[in-house]
Amino acid sequence: MALADLTKQLAQQAILSATEKTEKPAPPDHVGAILLGQIQAMQKALKEDEELVIWFESSTGKVRIMEIFLPSWKLAVLSGHDPDRNLTRVISPIESVQLIAKVMKVAPGGKPARVGLIAPKS
């Protein structure tokens, strides 16, 4: 009886493994993967009273980035707020993205913000 249960369990696991969608990771030398990896590593190293502040600066002004979305490994959509608190998005080829990252202390009683990182679906 135990052998039949074991065989049934192995068959179920094989079916689940075959039907699960496996996400193919980006090549390790791809600029988009490196960018997301670096920001993720910097956020992971933060203390409870710290946050990683990321800015994108252009001739039109400075934007505090709150989310980095890569619809593909070659294109970045940066979302955040300008100094007037207007929602702003920057759409750029990943090779052209230049960000400023700074670790800052959170005001006492405040909650640290984390930058959302969204990688492309394979």
C-alpha cells in the first residue's frame, strides 16, 4: 500500500512540475538584470530606519523613483514623483538610464519606503 501512495505522490509532483511556468532568468551580463540586482542588493542591506532614495535627473527636473518596471530587458519605465508631487514616468532604453541612489535615514516615527522592482516576464 505504501508503494502505491509513493507512486501516486511522485506522479502528482511530476504533473505539477510540468505545468508550472518557469521564468527564464535574464543573462547575468544583461544591463537590466544588473541594474535590478544592484538596487535589490542595496535595499536588502538597509537597516530598519533607512531607505534607499533613487532619483532620475534630466533637464526638465528631478524625479524620485518609487518603481522600476522592465517590460523587457531592453526598456525601463521609471515611476515616481517630481518636486510638486506629480506622478511622473520616464520611459527609456535601459542602456540610457542613469540613476542616483542614496541611503537616507527615515524621520522618527516614519516608515521607510522601498523601491518596487518588476522584472520582465519570460
